[in-house]
Amino acid sequence: MDINMIIFGGLAIVMIVSALFAVTSSKIMRATTLLLFVLFGTAGLYFMLHYTFLGAVQITVYAGGIVVMFIFAILLIGKGSMDITQTSIRRYLAGMATALTGMALAIYLIMNTDFHSDKFTADGVDMKLLGNALMGTEKFNYILPFEAMSVLLLACTVGAIMIARKK
Amino acid sequence: MNIPAEYMLILSAMLFFIGVFGFFTRRNLVSLLISTELMLNAVDINFAVFNAYCQPQHLEGYIFSLFGIGVAAAETAVAIAIIINVYRNIHSIHIKKLKNLKH
């Protein structure tokens, strides 16, 4: 039992429990806070893979941006109208059956597939390599999706202002 | 580091299906968005894990995760704008009240 396994186990337990309570809690603010724990746990997983830049992006964009947007929306709408009414027992059972079946199938397939996943190296990714891959125009470089993403973010900013502005 | 890749994949599969469960049972637009975020997050974990364990000399999964995070941010911004607009129009975000697009 080495230290990595202990850290991974702790992260996994925190993430699963937080996710479960985030989708069952009847208080919307509590659900958002638990979502924040799941996102921090994901950043921890990225750090365990030595993907430090990805973990930093996860914390800035998800934990710093998206959760703050959720909290803004909840406070703007008002917690009173957010009462999460109990869904019907039939729908609850159907959702649970679907989720459990899918989970069992996915876990069965993962356990019975050989991914040839023994090439892990603890080197991480060189930032220079990553920057060249994001901005280069050669094969395996990603300038086009990068620019498409900037256009998407611009369109999303304009669209969000258009939708949310007062008439 | 000797965590098998399967453990990470099982963790992300469980997170994904917890998100699916929430998506089926929640009746409130903001809660549905929280479940969607859980699912997107699980998919990003999968990309990063496959990149790290199967093709560590390439960067495809890493960059896909980065773009996935960007798309999730854009999607959440637009969805929250829509939710605020829905609330302004019908003073509720319970999905039972959203009937105008149903037929």
C-alpha cells in the first residue's frame, strides 16, 4: 500500500460521495458546493497524472468560473423558487435502474478489456511542447481548434448578453 | 506510481452514471445543469487517463480535455443565461412549467 494508492483512494471516496449527494441533496446551494468538491477532486486526479497545467486549468475554469456562475444564478433567481420537489418514485426507480445497469456494463467492459495501459511515465508534459502543439500548424498541432474555440467563446459571450439582457 | 488505469476509468464511469441518475431524477433546471457538469467532467477524466496511460508521448487526450473544459464553460454560460431568462418570463425553473416548446 503506497502513498499514491492512499491518495487516490481518498480522492475517489470524496468524489463519489460528493457526487452522490450533489445529485440527491434537496438544497441547491449544498449541491453546488458538493459539485465544487468533485471538481477539486478531478483537479487532484490530473495532478496525480502529472498533468499540472490541466489541473490548473480545471481549478481556474471549473472551480473558479463555472461554480461562481452557478452561485450567481442561484442568488439571482432566489433560493425560494429552487425547492427541489421530490420526483415520482417511478421515475426515481427508472433512473436508478438505468444508472446501475450502465455502470455495471461500463465496469464489466473496463475490467475485461486490455488497454495496453502500461506506458505511464511520471514525466508530465513539457509546457513548451504543449504550447507548440496548441499553436503550431504542423501535423498533430491544433491551431485550428484553438481559433475555433476563441470564436466559440466570443459567440457565447455575445449570445449570453443577448439572452440575459433586459428588454 | 502504480495505480492501474482501470481504477481511474471505473471512477470516471461511476461519476458519469451518477450524473445520468441526477439528470433523470432532478426536476429543476439548475440541478439538471449540475448533473450535466458531472458527466462532462467524467469524460474529461477519461481523455486525460487514456492519454497518460496509453500514449504518453502524444498530447491528443490532453488537448481534448482542455478543449472540453472550454466548451463546458461556454455551454454553462449560455445555459445559465437561458435559465435566468426563463425565470424572468415564467417565474419558475421547474421543468413541469416549461410547456411551450413541448408540442
